[in-house]
Amino acid sequence: MVGLGLPIFGGVLFFGGLFILIYLLLRVIKSLKEEAGERVKPRKGVRNVVLLVLALLLLIWSRLCFWTGESLRSYQIYCPDKSAAQIRVEPSEEGAGYLVYRFEDRKGKTYAHRVITQGEKCQIEAEFLSWDPWLKDLGLVPAFKAVRVNFTSLEEPSLRTVELPGADNPFWEWVKRFDTPLFFVKTRLLKTDFIDLDFDQPREILISDNKLVVKPETSTQSPDSGI
């Protein structure tokens, strides 16, 4: 979901920090030569300390930019006028069916996750990241990712959870823990209602009113929604 803005910004920070470190190293070497030749007392290095701290901060921030960009590659961009994904139930040779979660990336390429059904009803959970609009130029826009499926049945009402690929994401846990001081991003865990697994036609998933909504049947029309 991240464009070129964030990697470019991270690269600028990295080379800025690297330039300051090289300048600081040359400055220290020059200062040592002057002190050795003139045999004077060492000068106070307050400016050197400030430059070192600034360089380290730039390198740390560049690392955070690269880490954020890598972590967000598995998220989908949220489009209010477009369905988030489709689900359907497919039969399997073993007897149990497959719940198929199908979605498209920003380039239109289709992906699918298949999990074996383990009950009569299912629920989809998705992580949602809401970024402030001023970060759009960096490629940070509202995005979401389905992370797990919960199954239940009348015989065994306890939940059986299956995690989808990419569910174990340290970035999500980090942002969720600090989303209050990080005023520019908010986290939400969206869920569908439990639905019966007795359908074999694709059903669209929409994001509406801070939750996931499964439509009864495939449709090209989506209601106005927003987060």
C-alpha cells in the first residue's frame, strides 16, 4: 500500500545522517591533528555531541521509515466506493469445505487465502489503520488487512480461530500500543457478524460504520460508507 514517498523520505534521512557522521569524523580528526601540533588543551566537544545526536536520530528515523514501509506492504488501500474483498465456500475432497477470502492489491492483482471450515458459522477480523491526510504524499493512507477467521457451531459454541498469512505483525502491535501518543495514526480491529457457511456464491465484504459487512450476494454497487 505504500508508494515511493516513504522510502524516498527514509533514504533522505539515512543519507543525511550518514553525511553528518562523515562530517563529524573529519571534524574530530582535524581537531586532533591541530591539538597534537599546537599542544593545546582539548576543545569542548558540545557541537560534536549535538551533531552525533542529530545523526543518530536521523538514522533511527530512516530505519523506522523503511520498517513501516515493509510492514505495510501486506495491507490493502481502503476505498469507500469499492468492496474490500469477497468470500465464498468451496467444497473439498476431504468432506469439509474451504472458506476462500479473495482480494485485490492496488495494482489489481488478485490473491486468495483458503482455510478449512471448522463449524457452521464464521466471522472475519481485519486490522484497520487510519492515517492523517497530511501523510498521503508519503503513501500512508487508510488501509486494512484481514488477519483471522473465527468459527463456531451449535454443537461446539466455543470459538476456533484460524490466522491468515501476515496476522503476526509486530508493526500492528507496536502502533496499537502507542496509537494515543502517535496522533497521526489510529488502529481499529473490525469484525463481521457471524454468518452461516451455507453459501457457495461469492459474497462481497464492505467496510461500513466501523465494522465489516458481508453482503448477501455479489453486487457491483456499494453503499456510501466511511471510517
